[in-house]
Amino acid sequence: MNGQNRSDIYPGLEVDIILKQDQRSAKRTRGIVKNLLTSSAYHSRGIKVRLEDGQVGRVIEIIEED
């Protein structure tokens, strides 16, 4: 699932994000959402979040839980 809809993302969710400095290489960073930084309901490049470890980036994939 992609991370373009704010309603799909919430604190505690495991996601893959792209950090600002990794946008050219498309290197993914996995982590747990601490809080959402994008206030709009939809963003074409992904909702911006802060992970529990403090890193900030846009959600590109929500990791499905079994």
C-alpha cells in the first residue's frame, strides 16, 4: 500500500520512507511512525512523517501486518 493518503497512516505503523537526501537514489528507510507532518488528506509524493528515531521523510510504502 502506498503512503499518499493521510487516513492510512497513524502512529505506531511500520512504513518505508524516503529521506530528503535519498530522493535521487530512492534508498528506503524503514521505521515506526511517531507523528504525521503533512496536514492535507492526500499528497502525490507521499505523506511526510517523523519516525520514532527522529528521521523525517515521505511514506512510499506501508508495511502490511500479517
